[in-house]
Amino acid sequence: MKKTALIMAGGRGERFWPKSRKDMPKQFLSLTDDGKTMIQLTVERILPLVEMEDIYIATNRDYKDLVRRQLPGIPEENILCEPVGKNTAPCIGLGAVHMQKKYGDATMIVLPSDHLIKYTNIFVNTLSEACKVAEQGENLVTLGITADSPETGYGYIKFRTEEAIGNAFAVEKFVEKPDLETAKKYVASEQYLWNSGMFIWKVSTILNNMQAYLPRIHEGLCRIGDAIGTERQDEVLEKEFSAFDAESVDYGIMEKAKNIFILAGTFGWDDVGSWLAVGRIKAGDELGNVIDGNVVMVETKNTIIQGTQKLIAAVGLEDLVVVDTEDALLICDKNSTGDIKKVLERLREKNQTKYL
């Protein structure tokens, strides 16, 4: 069966402010030493499975030119511009109706654009196995990440080992982000995996599930699908997509559907959720500092410093994140990186939108 991919690239990446901005969000930034952006790496790692012309990018209108510049090999008609962000279910549905129109049916791999994978070969092999499971009947497949610590920032998925297709286990339930004690119990039980937000299914399977569990969205998607390739395509997309409820595929479908299977991923996954990820991705010095730019340090340890041309002198710092850009400077305790979004809220309140 034809393999296709939908890469979701419409997010704002607010926790990577001040480098991630509304006109250059996280997925279009390079955070690795090879100089490639995260969306470029996402496309590159799936090319052993999916041809370039069968990869679709779901983004918003503001980022269409960014996608074209960074991914010149993607056909322009495969850049799907959402009129407004409506969470993952409408986004995935939009990709599905385009694929249905072109292929009739196909295996659909859904990936975020801002994750990093350390072991590409293992990742591709896991995806290949997931595709085989998805192509059997009406199975919905997701990739879970083996939990090596009790993280409270991820959702978890519980599986049943007594029901399996190969190495894919049946999913018992999806659970929200837990508190620390609950997360410790999940990890100790060895029956839970982190929810990676990566999915594999047939186009027909996901659309049938949308019809069953999100019928209003499905009806609108059908109208969008009928208009693809006609002079009314943009008009219908604007009208129908804008009317959708914002709905995640996890809550709208995966928590309710049947025939869900999960494969454990051991391919060095990082969701790059905050500046702390830079400390995991890049090599640090002997004192745990990860620096980029024109930086001089004295008695500084376990600190992330991202600069540009301006000299940054760090004296006596510990466990901080320092990010300097042309018009903004972030100084943040490592334990408070989750609160960076609050800075953006304050900026909006003060109408200082030029910094967003």
C-alpha cells in the first residue's frame, strides 16, 4: 500500500521564546550542530519509507513561504494551509481528505515537526512495523516512548501485553499528564509508555473514525474534499475549517476508538519541549554548560547560554537559561522554563506584540 506522511507544522513554539517567534517558530529553527532545522530533519528521516512527493505539510498561511524555502522538494500542492489553528483532529482530517482525493486510500504516517530522533534506523524500522499493523484491518497505531523516568510533562498510554500483533500491543487507555507520585507508579508498573503524538493508520481508517466520533468535523471535511482541485477550494476550506471545533485527535478519537495498538519506541526520542532540551541535544563542557555564541564564563555551571555576536560574560551562574537575540534577552531558572509562556501573556497584556 502507498505510504504517505503528514507533518504537522503549525505550532508557535512559545516555550522557545525569544528565538521562536510568530514569524519564525521553533520547527523552522536549527537546534542541532548540523545546522538543519527541525522540520528538515523530520522530512529527511522518513525518506527511506515515504517518497518526497507523498509527504504533506500542514501549517498555517503565515508559514507557507517558510515551508517552501526550507523544503523545496515538497510539491506546493502538498503544503496545506489551515485558515486558523483548530488542534490536531481537523489538521489530520485535512491531510486525510487530500490523500483520499489523490490516492483513494493509503497508509498515513502522522508526525509532529518539532521532535528530534537520535537513532534514525531504529525509528524507520519501528515505523515500518507500525505500517504493517495499520494495514491489517481497521487498526489505529501509535508510537509510545519507553519511560525511563517519572515525567509529569507527558501523557501516558497503558497497554495490554496479552493482546498483540507482532510487537504492537493493544492499548487499554490514554491518560493525561500525571502528578509525580502517579507518574512513578506508571513507570514502576512497566505497563505505560509516554504518548509521543505520532500515529499510523490507513486514510480510510482515520476518516471512518472521524465519522463515528467527530461527525460534524467529518461532514465539513467531506465538503472540503469535494472542493479540492476546483475553483472553490480555498473558499470552501475557509468556510468549513473555520467552523470546526478545536479538537485533539487524542481526546476526540483515540480515547474512544477501538482497535488501537502501540509500539514501544527506543529510538532516542526528544520532544524538544523547552530550552532544557538543548542541554540534552548538544554536548556540554565539563561543568555541564551548553553554550552557543560569543560567550565567556567564570565560575559558571549547568547553564545554557544561546547568544549571537554580542559578547555574553557569565560570572557565578548556575542552573540558568540565558538566550540573547537582537531585541530580547531571556534569563530564566532551569526549573521555571515552563513559565516562559507567561512572559508572552504579559507582553500581550501590555500590547508589546512586536516581541511575540
